[in-house]
Amino acid sequence: MTPFTGILLASLPDIFFSLDSVYVLTGLVLWVFAAMTFQDRDNKRRFGSGTFWLILGAIFVFGSKMPHWMTGLLVLAMVVIDGTGGVARGLYNESTKAEQESHARRLGHRIFIPVLLIPIVTIIFASVFRLLKLDVNRGALVGLGFGGVCAMACCLWITRDKISVLMEEGRRLNDAMGAVNILPQLLASLGVIFTAAKVGDLIASGIYHIIPADNLFLLVLANCLGMALFTIVMGNSFAAFPVIATGVLAPLIIQPFGVRPEMVAIITLTAGSSGTLMTPMAANFNIVPAVLLNMKNQYGVIRFQLPFALTIWSLHVILMWAMIKLF
Amino acid sequence: MHLQDLFKLSGIAIVVIGFAFRLRTTLVVVVAGLVTGLAAGLPLFSTGGLFDAIPFLTKPGQEGIIDMLGRAFADNRLMTLFIITLPAIGLAERYGLQEQSAVVIRKLAAATVGRLQVVYQLFRVLTGILGVRLNGHPSFVRPLIFPMSVGAAEGIFHASSAEDLPEDVVEEIKAATAASENYGNFYGQNLSVVQAGILLVFTVMSGLGYAISIFSLVMFAIPIASISIILAAIQFWLLDRKYRRKATTPR
């Protein structure tokens, strides 16, 4: 074996098991969705929708190679398409309830295998990466990607259906969420811009005017309260998190007190979830179900959740404060 | 506070107002980013690219807002990786994934309204741990959990049909079934390394310069997830107790 092929063989797993390889795979899936959307005559916005998924696919495939300004402009193009109502749903040749029930009787619990395969492959990859002393975070994400591929193959094998049906069903789920799919990615980018613009320092200095910098309990209280209030107003804890993390959590709690970031960050996020339980702005979770269940009072779900939400929010404050003190 | 500082905060105001008024979320977020960047005096583009020749678009030594947006969006592709799992889940749904899940829930199901909510919440925590994203209100709560809960209440109130149940009880059961979905979903989803909340926290904290592990994020999500299960169990147990008392006192 020549040294060259040796190096090539050694780097093959690196290439194959890199995040880029699963990004490319995801991009290809998106391109298939885009191609199907362009042909979907029942989608009133098929060119806008198709272009949206085509661009997202291109960012997945070429995102690591493209210059950043080009990716940025493509993101702007996607947002303009969505902002002008250009992303819509089509028709997906859906199965009927009766068909699903007869399939369920025939296949039984076997239908769980492909779905369970996704977390199993994810965990296997993460464990192997840990054994090889590679980045475990990357292992889990690469595992998710290959888990999705394994699940597709397994599902086709169990159902004996066609690949075209497989992709059509994937497109159905993807379009059900629509352009909101990219919202978490955009919010994380917003956090980066906030950091560059030093918005966080500004909020932090504002809070220092009210709360003494050495009073940990009041800072924790301000952090959890800010997170819940922002979530209540916006109806979305994911949108509140970048603001609170850059403005309160990092500069006022993690840095000065030397706290483990993982510990307080996830508790801050769920302090926001407690806000979600209280707000009609989170219509998907609180108002839509009330309509779905024909409730007399459209705020009935929120009213039921309120005592739970207030209790668990207070426990967030106490837990975060106690954990910082203890660890 | 300086005037420029006030303008910088306008980005947050745009997000708050935009989400509150239900404007297109994607548009709101990107406009907020552009406004914040421009208010902070950042250039639109980095130097060294195509845009050097055009005045005002670049500033030496500073990363442009558009470049930053593109870099962050590409770096955070991991948040949208779940799309690759959609074909398999979609096909499994076509072949009765929901119906078969309903079979499992029916087998586990308990005889009272409250215990049924606890079982369903645990089922949602389990789907969260497995990294499965599902919208449970239309797929499980409305077609399965609500009718089963009404059935359980009929047993407790010795009613022959849902019409014989007190109206406020039926309304409360509706709210309880919707709530058990939210409790299980919100706090259970952080128990998997591939769910959106964990990945958002991971990318935002990485953007702030903290090298963190997604597995420790999940570990630190366990206390609150456990508390959510206990608190909800208490609330649903109180509901059962209320119905037992109500059923024995004559109306």
C-alpha cells in the first residue's frame, strides 16, 4: 500500500462521518422536495415554494464552501419569498384513516422500528465518537443524519412501498411546518448579530442600575422573570432566549459568578416554557387546542395551566439559585 | 443612555412587536438583525469581496451584517438537520404509526381522568426522549385522549353518555387533556440531544464563546423535567379527587 492510499483510507471515515456529509444528504432531500413542489399543480405558489426549498437545499449542500456574503444574500432571498407569502402547501396523495388502520393491523408494532432506529443510531454514533475521543456533539448530529437515512431504508423495507411515496410523505410533513422550519436557525443568527452589536452589554448595564451586581438571587430572579415576560409577549421562548442569554444570563450570571453555562442556560430556556403555558400569544399550544376541542372559553387551557405554570416558574428561580450555590 | 444605544435596542422592539402582532416570523427576525447591525454602525458587507468598489457598503476590518447572517446561518444548519428524518416518519405515519401508538396508549391507560393525563404526559416525555417531534393536539389529544377521558369520567359519574356529565366537568377535561400534551412536550423535549430547544441553547451559547456539551445540557434538563412530571401528577390527582367527591354528592 502506497503512503498516499494509506492517507486516503485513513481520511475516508473523516470525510464520511463529518457534519458536512450529513448536511449534503439533508440538502439532497430538500432538493427532492423542491423538485416535487415544482411539479405540484395543486400548490398555488409552487414556484415560490419550490425556490424556497431549492435555496435551503443549496445552503445545506454548499454552505461550508460558499462565501458567507453569498449565503447571507440567499437567506435574504428565502425570507423575501416567505415574507411575500410565497411558501404554501400543496397536495400529497394522503392516505385515509381506514387505510392507516388496516396497515396498522397488518404491520403491528413493527412500524415502530424505523422511528426507534433514529435515536438508536444517534446514540451509537455518539458512543463511538466518545470511544474514539472525537467530538461527541458532532457524533450525535452525524448520528441523527445517518439515523434518518437508516430509518428511510428500514421503513421502505418494512412497508415495501416506493421511494417516491417515501419522499412525498416527507414533503407532506416538511410543508406542514413550512418556512417556520428555518426559524430556530434564524434566531440563532440573530443572537450572533446582537452579540456583535453589543446589545447584551447594553441590557446588562441597564439591569446593573437596578440590581446590585453581587446579589445572586435577585439576578437569577431578573433572569427568569425577563425570560418568562419576553416569552409571554412574543409567544415564543426560542425567540426570547437569544435576547436574555446575551443580555442577562452571560454577562450578569455566568461570567461574574463563574457558573457552568450548561446548567443555567437550559433552566433559563424552560423558565421561558413556563411563560409559554400562560400566554395566548402561543396560539398553537393554547388557543388552537381550545378551538379543536370546541371549548366554550378559548382561554380555558391557559386557565387550567396557570397554577402549574406559576409554581414551576418559581421552582426554576429557586433551583437555579440553589444549583449555583451548591456547584 | 446615548441615542445610538437606543437605536440598537430597536432590534429587540422589532422582535417583540413583530411576534406580538403575528407578522411573518422569518421576516421579523431578519429585519431586527439588519436594523440592530446598522444601528450599531456595522457595515452591510465585509471587505475583500465583490463589494469593496461600492461606497458605504464596507468598512475596513469589520465583518458585514450580511456576511455575519450567512456565516451564522451556515454554522447553525445543525438545527434544521431533523428534515432528514421526515421521510421515514411520514411513511411510518402512512402505515399506521399513530394508530399503533394509540393501541399502546389504550393498553397503558388507567381508569380515571387524572391518571389518563399522567399516562399521556409520560408518553409525550418518552417521545421527547426519542427525539420525535410531533404535534399532539390534533393527532392524539382530540381523536384519542379526550374521548378516552370522557369515557373515564362517565364511569366515575355513573353517566350513560357525555351529555349526562356536568358541563363544567367536560370543559375542564378538555383543558386538562390539552395541558397534559403541553406539559409533556415542553419539558420532555429537552431530554434529547437532537431536539430544537437543546440545539438552540447549544448554538446561542457557542456563539457567545462558551464551549459546551449538548449531553450536559440534557443532563441539566432532567431536574426540571422531573419536577414537571411530579407537579402535573399532583394537579391531575387533585382533579380526580374533586371528581370523586362531586360524583358522590347529589346534584
